[in-house]
Amino acid sequence: MMQDWEVVIGLETHAQLATKSKIFSGAATTYGAPPNSQASLVDLAYPGVLPVLNAEAVRMAVKFGLSIGAPIAQRSIFARKNYFYPDLPKGYQISQYEIPVVGRGALEIMLDDGTVKSVGITRAHLEEDAGKSLHEGLAHASGIDLNRAGTPLLEIVSEPDLRSAKEAVAYMKKLHTLVRYLDICDGNMQEGSFRCDANVSVRPRGQEKYGTRAEIKNLNSFRFVEKAIQHEVARQIELIESGGKVIQETRLYDSDKDETRAMRSKEEANDYRYFPDPDLLPLQIDAAFIEAVHRTLPELPDEKAARFSALFQLSAYDAGVLSASRELGAYFEAVVALTGAAHAKLAANWIMGELAGALNRDNLEIGASRLAPAALAGLLGRIVDATISGKIAKDVFEAMWREGGGADSVIAAQGLRQITDAGEIAAVIDAVIAANPKQLADYRAGKDKLFGFFVGQAMKATQGKANPAQLNLLLKSKLDGA
Amino acid sequence: MLHTRSIGELAETLRRREISSVELTRHYLERIESLDPALNALITKTAEQALLQAAAADRRLAGGETAPLLGIPLIHKDIFCTDGVRTSCGSRMLDNFVAPYDATVVARLKAAGAVMLGKANMDEFAMGSSNETSHYGAVNNPWDHGKVPGGSSGGSAAAVAARLAPFATGTDTGGSIRQPAALTGVTGVKPTYGRVSRYGMIAFASSLDQAGVIARSAADAAIVLQLMSGFDAKDSTSVDMPVPDYAAALGAPLQGLRIGVLKEFADGLEARNGALLGAALKVYRSLGAETLDVSLPSLPLSVPTYYVVAPAECSSNLSRFDGVRFGYRCKDAKNLQDLYERSRGEGFGAEVKRRIMTGTYVLSAGYFDAYYLKAQKVRQLITDEFRAAFERVDLLIGPTTPTPAFAIGAKIDDPVTMYLNDIYTIGANLAGLPALSVPCGFIDDLPMGVQLIGPHFSESRLLNAAHRFQLATDWHQRVPPGYE
């Protein structure tokens, strides 16, 4: 019988903090500058220079800690992680080891079946990024770009609470939403501002003891997280089932070949010789500082979703989608402010449907939408007051998206106003019935399905402008033998 | 003679325009030119820049500006980064390193108008007690050219003792200011950890390193320390506390001052050394101070504690010297590993390598708790015992060194014997306390020092106690024969 395996995943996420300058030097953190143009003497680890902690990075770490309900350490320690590498100028990375600034917290994710799962966050700590080694385009040499050296990172370590690649992605996405809500990370995964390492193991279902884990390094897209974990899980199960053993090691995911491969084993791992950095005093954070940061916390994604659900009677799914970013939430609220809360569901459907589709098609963020909230609200208003049907509204939307202009001017210019005059609709119906005597006879003989045929003919005759409800009502009474 | 005048007298002479800073600077440059070849106290001479700085000081003086160090020459220990001037740290590793910036200490003294004559020889990366580990060769003690001047600030101390400059900067990680000051008959002050910025001072052991001053008297040292001290936002361990007027604190009577005699140091002291300490105590009692015995039972653990903590920090601090961005790079590296191994293997001297290896070992997995962590606990114990002692006494007193200067080559092959030279000085570094050494007599025609240690930020009290001692004695005015 095939063994039933349980997958166990923990993620270590690196969020690059959106400070203007580096964590221990005054150099800028802007992405994409010419190599080594943003490396100060401190970043270059010149003899005699010293690190000075960037208070803004601390503020951002505290903000994150508060948002996941974690305790903030009143006293945390920066340690040195010692190893030699050319893109690590000091020969050590300044990080937090034994005592991190952010303690244990949790993040809720929604699973596919709609249930909510709480994922434990073990800790989050501040550290500096290394530079980059460039091995391409140089003959017999490697290039070193130290622009990134000293960029502040918040490393967020989850508990091994995740049970599938999908859960891992849901967690990663939720974290991504959160850090952008908090304005502490730009979330740009292509530029590496938000990336993770995944610790993956499998164990027979029911077994308490964790299996041996492998760590997959540097996953910088949601798709890679999912595919790398799926691949790694399959590899481990296959290995164990064929009599092998998983060894603790670091692996790299190759997205081109869709596989992971070994980087270094535990035995080859560095002894990092962590010890407290004597150049930096313990980081002391007092209650007043925490309180001040607390006051800057925005409404968090879960709070916003709960409010949307309660206030606008939205499903948990809709509320979740609309609160996925602060900008989207704000757009939705701006539309609803104009349409009125009674039409929130209509607004939600349009934003998640037509608008999301158009944004996606043109690869635009909500902030760059070609329809401002007022324009969309104007269009929805015409649906609500029955000036146009929902179907016609989609054409109006497309015209507004393409050419700009308000709903009213598009409707007027294209003559799309809905026909609500009962006499006019009745005349159209009479003409349709008169033109189709056979179908009329069949309908009256019991072929109910032909009702749709008459609706279609009447709509065609009015270019779809007949008010659908009125049309249905009148047609029914006439067909049924008025 | 110009070079026998105190800093205060020189400043007055400059202010009265009896002499210009350029003339004063020339005088010292000439002394260096004629006397240093026999001493090797300087690694780099900066005559040209010195004369330019002196001329600039003269213009400020002509404008009526007065400042305590305006136009006064000095020598910087070659551990301080000096913009545009080679900063070697006594090592082949940095033989080609021209610093692109000034250390805070250098910048402050430059702004005060002091004139840099050159950079002083030192033990490589400040690791040594005899100045013999320098890539640039040993420094000869002006009192006896066959003897060491102590270290690591051996060049600074020898230069001040030989009157090649009115004062010099130094750094003290385990006694590197006080020990050479004692062995060359000058006054050396190590301030409280955090009192003087470490920015731009090439790190040996960050939690112990402290910049200070070597001068001929406590009064001169007070003037210099005043201008070196103070908070620096570029050094996170620098302390944001106002700097008292040290010079103004000098001259206060010592009536009622309680001076604790460190039992652990006094016990077993070589007889002649013990007699010098006894004589110093007598001077203090005659000045109205009260002396009483104090015991710090953990103090004898200072040396082993230090030789875990300091190498641990140094092993990490010196990782940046990897041949990649600056400093020595080996020829024809085959690959990255080869570049690291040979650049460091060829660039560092034996003592530095010994300490890097010791430090790497004590931080390694499996040894960390037994060595590094235990040493930190003992360090805390020693700190606590000092704190308790300072509830009973105002200052502590003891010898600076166990013996006078020893022969060049006598101990260099025996690290442990060499390390024991710092047995009396290391405690103050472990506890971050201010301490100083003042000349207190001679053994075999070689100068000896007595050490005073005070509570944190008690520099005023320490300098005053040293100044009063120097008003009552003339040991500090003795000049090595041939350097009068």
C-alpha cells in the first residue's frame, strides 16, 4: 500500500525594508544604480569605519511586529555572522541571532475550502543584505557590486505550520500584502525586495517527529515557491520510497529545468561563529517608541476585510480580494461612497470582474486605472437607475476604458439608453410575434423553450436596449395569449 | 629649549608671537630628522603637510585666534586614519593603504589647529607589548636603545619621551598607552570606554579599544584629552555626555581623597617596584590623601579573560583584510581561496595570525561556551568588583608594569611571558574604566610608572591626582640622556 505522506514547510522570508538609506550607513538604497555607486566607506568595510543603526529600519520592524501581534523585545542584540565571501566586505554579516527585535506572532491565511488557518511566526529580525557577485560577461574574473551591501532586511521566520505548496504560497502572499499595507517593503519580487527560503520535509501522516528537511534558497516569485516546493516534496517522497534518506542540505531551485539541486550539505556548512557585535550597543526600545509606532499602524488587511464583510454584506472571498491591497480597498470604498452601500455588491462585482480584467489585460496597477472611482460609480449609477442594462454597461465600460469620458456621454453619443417605454416595447414584441407565426404556434403547443427565441428577436430588434425585465414581462403576457 | 616646554607654555609663546608655528614645527621636524633614525619611532613623516598646517595655524594666530592646541605639533599613532596619508597600522597588510578620510580624533585635533608631524610606529594592528611586531621594525627605547619602548603605542611613547613632539595620540586595548608610557617615562592616559570616538581608529578589539593621549605631564594630557573627547554620532559606542573642563579640574587639593591600593597587584611585587609604589603612596599621603587596601579577587583572571575576548573580536574585525578592496593582495592568485589564503598569510605577521587563530577557535561551535561565554562572565565579575571597590575608594593605585623595559628580542618568542606584561593594565580595559600612568622613579636607570584607575568618567579626578603628584615630584621631567 502506498504510504500517506504529510508535507511540512516553514518559510524564511526576507523583506527588504523601504528605508531611504542603508541599515548601518548613510548610502542610498535605490535599486538599479550603476555598480558600486551606492557603497559608502562603511559598506566597503574600510579600515576604521563603524556601523550606526538606522532608526527608520527599527521603526519598520516594530511596525511589522505589532501587525502580527508579536511582542517587541525591549532589548535585542546585533550579532556578527562570520564567513568569507567577496560580496560580504566585512567578512561578517550583522544580523540578530539570539535575541531578535520581533518575537512570536501569527498570520491568518485562507485555504481553498474557505477555512482560515493561523500560521505561527517564530520571530522576525533585522539584518543587512550582502552585495552581489556577477559572474557573467567578465573573462577570468568575477565582478562585485556592493550597492546592495547593507540594505536593511527583515527576516521573517515562520513555524513549520504549512502543509502544502499552496498553503506556502497563500502565506507568502498574505505576508506580501501585509508588508505593503505597512509601507515597510515595496514588495517588488523581481528586484529581490521580497524573497524566501523554504524548509521542506515530509513525514508519514500521523508521525509526530519531523522528517529531515532540505532548505531551498532564494525563491523570488509565488510561482517559484509553489513549483520548487512541489518538486522538492516529490523528490523527497520518491527518495524515501525507493529506500533512500533525505539529508539535511541547502538546495537551489532551477526554474528553467524545474528542479532543485544540492548546494551544500550540513557537513560543509560554515561555522558562522556568531557573537554579539561589539560595535553596536544592544537595541533598546521603550514603551513610548512602541506606542508611537502603534499610532502609525494602518487598518490591517484582516481588519479591512472584516469591515467590508460586515458593512457591505460581502462574502469572505470578495472581502479578501478587495482588501488585498490598500489601493484596491481604497478604490472600492471610493466607488461605494458614490453608489451607496446598498450597491456595494454590484461595485464589488464590477471591480473584481470588468475592471480587474481590463487592468490585467493592460498590465496596470489599480492606482493607474483608466477609470477613476467616480467614473465607475457613474456607470454603475446608470445600471441602478435602469438607464442601461448590465450587458450594455459592459460595452459602455469598454468605451470609457478606451476613449475616456463619463458613462452619460458614452451612452448619449452611442444611443445606448435603455428602452423603458412600455408602448415602444409592446410594439416591438407585436412585430416579432407577427413575423414568426410558426414559432408562436409551437410555443403555444407547449415548446416553452421558444420563449428565449422571442426574447432574442426582440433584443435584436432594439439593439439590446430593451429593458430586460419589462421585455420579459410583456412578452410573457402576449405569448400566453393576451 | 623649545622642546622642553609644556603645551601650555608653547601655546603662550605662539600667542605672544614670539615664535611662529612654522618655526616650532621646523624645530620638531629637525629633531625627528636627526634623532629618529636611532629610534624608529615614526613610520611616516609628513613634513610637507605639517608645514602647510603650521602656516595655516599661523594665519589663525595672526587673526587673533587663541586655542590651546593651535599651532602645536603632534604625532598620530599609525592606527588612526589620516586623509591622504598612508595609514599602515604597523602592518604589511596596509603598507600601501592611503586612508580616504580622517578619524574623528584626527579631525578634531586638526580642527583645533594641531599640526601633524607624522605617524608613529606601533605593534602590528596594536597587537603586542613591545612594538616588536611592527612590520616597520622595533622601536628603540630612548632611555636605552637596546630596550623596547613597550607597546603597542611604542612609537608614540618613544617619540614623546625623546621630545620629538609635545604629545602623541595612542590607543589602549590592554595597556597599549599606559605600559609604553611607563617604560619610557612619560604620562599616558586611557579614558573611559566611550569617552573618545573610535571612528577611524582601525579596530583591534572593539569592546576594549580606546583612544587616548601620551604627553609629558598630566597637565598637557588634560589639554589634549579635552579636545579629543566627546560624543560622535559615527561611533555607536561613544557616550553622549558633556566633556568637563579637565584643565580647570587641575589643582584641586587631594585632602580626603581615598586611594585604594590594589592588594592583588601589590602582593608579590618585585622589591624595587614595590618600593616605588610605596614611595608614591607616601607622596599621596603627604598631599592629604588617605590610602587603604582594596582587594579585587577576580582581577588576577584579567589576562586569560583578555586573551579570549580580544582575539575573538580581532578574528572578526580583521576579516575585512581579504585582498579584495584595499591593502595587500598576493601576486597571481589562482582562485578565490588562494587569494584569501595568501593575501592574509603574506600580509599579516605572526602575532596577528596567532590572535586570529586563537579568536577563531574560541568562537567556534563547541568551544564558544567554554571560552568566549565564560570570559564574558569573568569580565562582568571583574567589572562588578571594580564597581564595588569604587563605593569605598575614589581611585585605585598600583604599578603599571611588573618590570622596567626589557631587551629587544628577550620575550618576542615567548608569547605568554610577553602577555604577562599587561597583567596590571588589562583590568581597566575589561571594565571600561579610565586609567593613567605617571612616571614614579627608576629601576636600573630605566623609568617606571605608577597607575591610577578611576570610576567611569572620572577623568577630571584622575588627571588632577596625577597632576598633584607631578607637582610634588619631578620624575616626569627627566629627559633621556642624549635627548635633552
